[in-house]
Amino acid sequence: MPLQLIDSHVHLDDASFDPDRPEVIERAHAAGVTAQVIPGIDAASWTQIRQLCEGNRGLYPAYGLHPLFLARHRPEHIEQLPTWLARGDAVAVGEIGLDFFVDGLPAEDQRFYFQRQLAIAREANLPVILHARKALEEVTLTLRRTGGLRGVVHSFSGSEEQARQLFELGFYIGIGGPITYERARRLRRVIATMPIDYLLLETDSPDQPLSTHRGQRNEPGYLSEVLAAVASLRGESIEAIAAATTANASRLFEISAS
């Protein structure tokens, strides 16, 4: 049977896909990517994401306020989020979290939006899609303190111990293009030995291109190359990794790859 893969994190609403979005979706299907989760970054993105997912089978929306776009967020957007979730189409709250890598993003403002969105997700009984760049320790502590949550830390780049702490909380880690670079030694060690039950595959398209596509726009059809890299690192078959990671994403987001 052909592979059925779920891209657990792809910004298909990004303007870089405007010229050829239908073709991108077609190429993804041809590569076995039959489902994609499309996270929001700000309140303005939610409408386009909803329309995109309503018009294309196999695309699933998530709504959230991304820390990198803090300047676009307003407290009223937090108040609007439960209404968007009440429609029932969202598979997660995201992309949300903390980013201590980029200068000029006030930490307290980030925490305001992050903590409130966690509370909304818990109330709605939805998983969260987390951004945790240079902030993984605080994100993990916040998850532990809040309790009652499930989700994925996307584009995981932490240590084996940090991964273990997330697994203990019932969280998954999302892996994409960075795993294809040989210099990503620590990440490759984590993926080679971690429990497969906590792994999700992603592209983060159009960002984070794979080593074979340096300097190019990333797209969900390349997820099969991420799959191949993970299988090689673990010494397992592509089919086994595909089946496990697709089952993981299906379980977390309550979606089907078929």
C-alpha cells in the first residue's frame, strides 16, 4: 500500500504559496502526504486558514497567536479565540509559545498570550502546537504548572533530557528539515533513540528547507525526505516509521490520513 503521511505543521496559507498552492497540494498528495495541519500565527490569518481547509480535503486548521508576531496581537484577539474554536473545525490551538531568540519581543507580553491560550486550549479540550525557541525550559515548566494539556513542541531542538521531560508530560516532538543536516548531531541522537510513540513529522513549510533544498521554499511534499532521514537514523524501515508517526498524529489531532 502507498504511504500515508501527515504533515503536522505547515503554513500553507503563507503568501509564498499564492502562485501555485493547488500544485503544492497535488505534489504533496503524490508524495503520500494525505493530511496537513495548518497552524495560525495571528488573528488575521484565521479566516484564510478556515477557508483554505474548508476548500481542500485533508487540510486541518489550528488557530493561535504566535509569539514572533507579538506586535500584531491585541488582548481582544484572546477574547475572540474561544469563538473561533467553538465552530468545531480546529484540531489544535496553535501556533503558540515563547521565543527568547529574537530580540525585541517583551517576555512578559509573550507570557500573557501564551498562558491565556494554554488555558483556552485546556477549556476547549484541544491539543496545543508549541513554539519554544530558546525557551524550552520555561515552556516545559509552564506546561507542568498548568496541567491538563497535551500537544506537540514543533521543530524540537533540545536535548535528550528535555525530550524526556516532554514525554513524561504526554507531549510529542515535531521533527522536520533540520534532521537532514549532518551538523545537527544532538538532534539526530535524540531522534535515533527516542520512543517512536512520541514523534511527529513536519515540514514547517515554507520555512526550514531540507539539506537537499537549501535556499529554496520548503513544501509539504518534501515530508517523505524527512521520513527517510528518520528511518535511516533509527535503522528501521520507512514503512514502519510512516505507520507509527501517522498513527501518532492521528491520535493527537483526532484526524485521519485517508
